[in-house]
Amino acid sequence: MTSRLLVHGKVDEFVGRLLKSAEVIAPHRTPGGDLLYASVDTAADVSWDPGIPMESLKRFLMPQRETILQFSKNGKMSVSAVYDDKPKVFLAARCCDVTGVSVLDAMFGGTYQDPYYLMRRGQSTFIALTCQQPDTNCFCVCGDAGPFLKKGYDQQWTWLPEGMLVEIGSEQGQRLADAHADLLVPAELEHIKRRHQLAKEAEGRFGDFRAYVAGAMRKLSMEEVESEVWEQLADHCVDCGGCAFLCPTCSCFTTTDRFDGAEGIRERHWDACSYSCYAREASGHNPRAHRKTRLHARFFHKLSHQWAQRNARHACVCCGRCLTTCLAWAHMPAAAEAIRRGAMK
Amino acid sequence: MAEIATTCPYCGCGCGLYLHVADGQVTGVTPSRSHPVSQGRLCLKGWHAHELMDNPTRLTKPLVRRDGELREASWEEAREAVRAGLQQALAQGGSHSIGILGSARCANEDNYVLARFARGVLGTPNLDCSLRTGEPLTSGEIGDLDRSDLIVLVCNDPNEEHPAVSARIYRARQRSAGLIVISTRRHALARLADVHLSLRPGAEGHTLAGLTRLIVDSTEADGEIEAVRRSVPAISPEEVEKAAGVPAEELRRAARRYLESAQVTLVYSSALTLSPSATAAVSALADLSALARAQVGPQVSLLALASRNNLQGSLDMGVSPDMLPGYASLEDDTAAGRLTGVWGDGLCHEQGLSAWQMLGQVRALYVMGDDLLRAAADPGAVQEALSGLDFLVVQDLFLGPVARLAHVVLPAAAFGERDGTFTSLEGRVQRVRQAVPPPGEAREDWRIIAEVSAALGRPMSYQSSEDVFSEIADLIPIYQGLNYHALETPGGVRWPGRAAEAAALFAWQGAPQPVTLNGAGPQVTEQYPMLLLADPTLGPWDEETTIASTLTVSVEFALVGKDYPSGMLCLNPEDAKRLGLRSGRNARVTSSRGEGTMRVQVTEEAPPGIALTPWWQAARLGLLETVACPDTDRPVLGPTPVAVAPA
């Protein structure tokens, strides 16, 4: 599949056309100055600024709170599933976030199929935007999740001086390019060379944080992590759940039923494995009553080979959001280092 | 796009967050990274703030008690019932027979209109909030923690109470700033501290006086520090060791660490102000601040952490029996004249009763979003006093324990259903914005009060929350010149940094305060060889009304109540071994006031000889001594000698 070029001045028109047929989710700069993925109304709402949006794409594929069933007991019981089948285009999605979707796919599309997630997923198109300027806490170079992607996208866009280089990564991406062929011109070899040069330059711009996950993966998978590591990490966690909520690959949830007379709904809410009640059983027994066991479970799920084999990669896309949001100091770079060294610094 | 920038409605930190709205429902929360307090972080509570909206347990219609039962009514009927009840109280007992409780969680606009309603319309000075404590005013800011090379935590646990403050402390540790923790409980931050002074409960004053004395004595200088030297009693580290159980050498080490620092932030919370020796302890902290002003030791920032999102704002708005809005003295004729000019004649500027004094003394009580029962040391007695009232009105989000006793219940709008402002513990005046309409017939607290006032023949002319705020900005000097537009930036505006009037309010922090030590708390005896401490920093949110009514978080916060229904008794492993107790076993706890059964948790967090239990559970046990807080007369649970044995 060949690459194309979307010349300057045509980008907004392209976005305008996307908006006619789908919900477009793209980075948006709020009046307060935050960068958030949002469902945009116009091309002008899209922010092309560098930087990582506060949250991943997860909120749009699996909302923090959603209604999944409706039921009524008027006469006979009736139950119906509630799906969101609106077509969605994720525009200027960060490479780490697009990579994160592959881990969600493995969770929700594997042995147990989650129809609510899969409905949204099946209606989604991912247009990744390469990151030429990483954010302060980014370390995707450590996790094969950016700043430029080799696969996993429908289209990957890169800003070049001449316009937007459009790489095609799937048949869906190809169809989208074909549908708007009048806005695109074939890319020259010069453009491709320039893109590879930019990728190399971007890799040199990362900040101080690194997570050398390979060593941590080995120790976790072999159950060789010193127990003190979990005790120390437990003193550096306040159970806020922020790391799980912002993580592009975390997928824990809980459900609750609400009744109003004979009618009712089932809601699904995000949950976090670091919460003390997460694994608590109805009997009152809690296999993960201590925070250290919860943190062990969390990082085992993120980094062990056992899980990496199932997901086709480890479950950290190195977006750095846990580092931004941690109320204490139990984020991925801190944990990976503690696991590798056998103690917290 | 439907991302509404607003302010978290839980603790006093004032984090910035976005509410996501889809199809008329608030579906979630995202922390704001550009916000100066949250910086991209939220705690467990903040992450679920959206669950207050579209919540099936919310009040949606007014309720009026008929034939002994609360029944749904129209607003007209409810307003008429409130008017009749209040007018009857006025006719029978006069204005002073009515008490008004404002709220540490409602917005400034609500508290301001309530203060006007109390002092200006009803003419009663009995206006308070049950969470008001001695000295919550703070000149320091959370950002000071980033600039400090030493942080001293005094009888608080930000991991439980103010997690946004914890985030700064953990980051300060990463850049090698020092940490001294002065607390009975050996919590996570105490375990990570350079020095942990684990004191016997009740000896907070002694410990801080001893530390301050060591620091004063480190200098020969005189002049300004002479006044501080006179204020702090000459207590030696050995005497502190005897009174507080803090090893003398550890106290010296803490003093040395303090004197080696250049910039110190002293952090305390309302947990300290609930201690029987709070006055002495807070005075000693003010003296450390005064020393810094006299160039002895490091620069000091004093950070008092208000427990609720708008405790600071409720005080700013004059929800207090001791002052007029804007901290104006009751004798301040200029301030009274300014208020009368807008409110009309009949301003009551007398000294009123505190929330706790009102019980048993007033005949009618009007409660706006205040959990009086939850703050009570003896909930049974408070419940009895509330049940004995001639007339009780409650406006709130949920039918909580106070509302269930009311004659009229009025449904209020939650933070995501209205516009307004909260003022954080650092005096940050911040916007709260409407994301969705209130459920059913619920409406903003200020609007409900204005309507009741109109029913009493004293209409107020506000059309919007912004109208109320512009009156606040006109009448309250520390808010002068502020408007919703000026508050648009993330983090709003900190009034302590801008208003000239603010300086006078913080003068106490720079002036030497005499430290009076009245005994180091109760002593154990042969019959009662252990001390039981009702720890306000253990699970401070566990039964909070707005938490208990959420969908997912309430599960997390209900855990201690589920696992320890009779009360959690935290024992040190040594004590547990000696007593033959293990985690999960029941223990019989006896004090001079009675006997009860509690369930044991063996934990290193409890120091030897001291048993800990969450404050909210202890209040129900009836085992602990109650003492009155000097500033508010609030009865608090004091540390109590007990005997513990297997049940």
C-alpha cells in the first residue's frame, strides 16, 4: 500500500468530510489549556499541538460509565442489550494509544467476547499521528509503541514541511484514502526519507524517564521479585486508581443494576485492581487484602511473559500517564526499576 | 464536545477536573493537568465525583412530614411549610430561638445567601457549620511543598485526608527533601520519614512545645525572638519523653534536622484541631512561624488543611457565630453598614451560638448540607436533640440521617448541576460549572433559600449564581474585584495573595502565641493499662454522606464498616501477642464509661500500648471520654484509658 500526501490547506477539508459520516475523536485544547481527546464538532476544534492528551482512547471504546442492558418486568421479563454502534474515527491518535487498543482487543476479543467493546471497535478507524516532540513523561521508545508506528494503524499521518504524509496500514485505511482520493497526491521518495529522518530525530528528544521493562519482565515472569519490593511499593501507593483509569490497556470493570419500579438498567463502570475491594469475595474473604499483593497482581498483568504471550505484547505502551497521575510513586518507571534492582531507590 | 471544567467537591485541596457529558448523563471524570493543584492527578474520591449526578438515591422532590411520615410535596407546599414553621418559631421564641447550619461542602453563593438569610432576614446570630474548627486559616499554599527542603507533618495523614498534598510530599522525597512526621499512628508517610515522633495521644502540645523550645534555645539572639522565648514553656526533651513517650534523642534529631533546613512547610489538618491539646499545639506552630520571621531557623510556611472542599469558603462567607461575612468583627460598624446597605435593615450582629451550643438551646433548626450527626462525638445525644426540635428543615442531596429527622426536606443540586464557586484550603476561589440539570425538582441551595426568604416577605433579587457572586465581591473585601470572568483560568484566584485585607487575618501566624500546657492527656492505670485513640485520620471518608451514596466508591469506603461492624481495634503485634489476640478476633474493651466488643486488626501502625480505632466508629461505641474543643465548644473524643481482653 502506497503512501500519499495531504497537502497543507486540505487537512481541514479532509477532517470536515470525516465529520459528515462519523464521530471524530481527536485531541482538543480546552480553554483551560489541557489537551484531551474529545468528540469534535468542527475541524477547528482539533489541536495539532505536540504532547500527550491527558487520557487515552479507552474512554471512547469503553466509557467510565455506560448502560449495557435495559430490562423491564411489565408482564413478562424482557432484557435488551444497549450498543453504541456510531461509526468513530480516531484522528491524530497518539501511537502509544493506538498500540494500546491492540491489548484491549486481546482482552475483549479473545476467549470471552465483549459485545459492547467489539461493537464500538468494529465501527472504529484509527488515524495515528506520529510524535515528533515527545511529552515530558513519555518513554514509548522503551515499549515499541512510538513515537512512529510500524503497524497497528489504519492510517499514520506525519507532518512534513510539504503537508501531511499519509501512510496506509490496513484495507480500512486504504478505503478511506480512496474515498478522498481527490484530496491526496502520491508521496515522493523524498517524503518517505524525510519521515524516517524525523523518526530518528524524535527518538533523541525523550526526557529523563525510562522503564527498562525487559529485566523487570524476566524477574516478574520467573516470580523472582523480592517481597520487599512489593512492600516498598505499597508504601508508595495510595489506591487512587488513576494509573488504571488513564492506562490505555487497563480494562477492569464492575457492573451495577439500577431499578425504577418494573424498569431497570445494568451499568458498567471502570474499576481498578489496586482497589482493596476489587478482589474481595462475597464471603468477606479477600485474596488481595494487602496492597502489596494487589500491586504484584497489577505489575504481573502488565509485564509478565505469561500475559505478554496472550496479548502478543506486554501491556505497557509507555505513554507515561501513570507517572503524571500517580499520587505517590508507584508508577511504571518506578516499579520497573524497583523490580529490576530488587529495591526502590 | 462535552467536557466541563470544574472543581472537585470532596476535600479542601481543590483539584481541577473535567466532567464528561454524553446524552445528558455525566459519564466520567478526567483530571486537569494544567490545574495548579491537581496537575493531572485525582484521588479515589475525585475519580468518581461524577457518581453524585444521575444517582438513583438522590432527592428529587421536596418532602413534608405529615402524620409522622415524610411525604412528597410540591415546592409551593414545602415552602409554605417552611414559612409557617419559621414564623411560628419567631412568634413563640423570637429570632434567637432559630439556629442555622451552613455547609463546608456547598458553594460560596449558597453559604453567603444563607448568612444573609440568618443575620439579615431572620435576625438570628446562631449561624455555624459543624465542621468549623479553631484555626483553619492558612497563609501557605500547596505549592510551598515543592519549594521546601523539609516537610513536617503534624498529626495528619494526607494519604487518607488530602491525597493531592501527598503527591507533593512523595515528589519532594524524590528530590531528597526531608520529612518529619509527628503522629501517633505509624502510617505510610511516617514509615518513609527521616524522623517519626510517635507521640502518646493528648501530648501533641508537649511534643510541639518541646520541639519549638529546642529550636528557640539554639540561638543566643535576642530582640524579636525574646517574645517567642517567653511564649514557649521551658520544657526539656526528657520532660517531653516522659509526657509524650517520644524519645528525647529523636526530638533532638528532629530539631537538628529542622535547623539544618532552609525552607520548611509545616502541615496540619483538622485532625490536629480535634486533639484536646490542639490550642497549645497550634500555638507552638505559630511560634515556629514567628521565629522564622525573626530570622531564626528556616523560612516557614504553615499549611492548615481544611477537611472539606468549601470549609474555607463557608468561613469567608461568614458562616460562623463569631463574625460577619469577610471575617469582619461583630463590632465593626463599617462592615455592618456595608451589609445593611444591601441587605436592608435588621442586621443581627450579636454573638451567636455554635453548632454544638445550638443543640438543646434553639427550638427550630435550618440545615443546609451539613452532616451534624457524622461530626458528633455522641451521635445518640445529637439525634435526641434534633428529634426534640419544634421544627427542623434540611436541604441536601440525599436523605441522610439528619434529613430523616426533618419536618421538611428540600432537594438540592449537586456540584455538577449548578454554577458557583468553592474556596480551597489555600484560599483558591475556583469555579464550579453546570454539566447537567439537577434531577427532578432539585435546585441550587442559594435559590431555595432566596425562595424561602421571599415567602417570609423578604425577597432577594438574584437571578443567577453569578448575581450572588457579584454581591459577594461587592460586600466582602477579600473577594473584592473578583468575578466569574476573572476566575476562568485553571486554579482560579487565591485571595490570600491579593487582598490587602488578607494580611491582617494571618497576623497570628507571625506573632508569638503563648503555649499553655494543661497536662499531657489521660494516664493509663493498672485497671486500664492501654490508651484508646479515636483516630480522625483513619478512614476519614468512610461514612461521609456524599461518599456513601456513590455507586462504586462507596464499596471501597464501606469496607471497614463491613469487616469490622462492631468497630475496628488496631493493636500493635506486641500487644496482640501479650493479650492473646489475632486479627479478626473479637476483643472486649472496657473503659470507665462502659464496655464494648470490637474486632481486632493487628498492625504495626499502632504503637505499643496504644489502640487505635477510626473516629467515626468510636463515636458509636460510647467508650471514650468527650472533651469540648475550646474554640467551638464542639464535643470531641479524647484518648481514653482502656482494658483490652479476648472476648
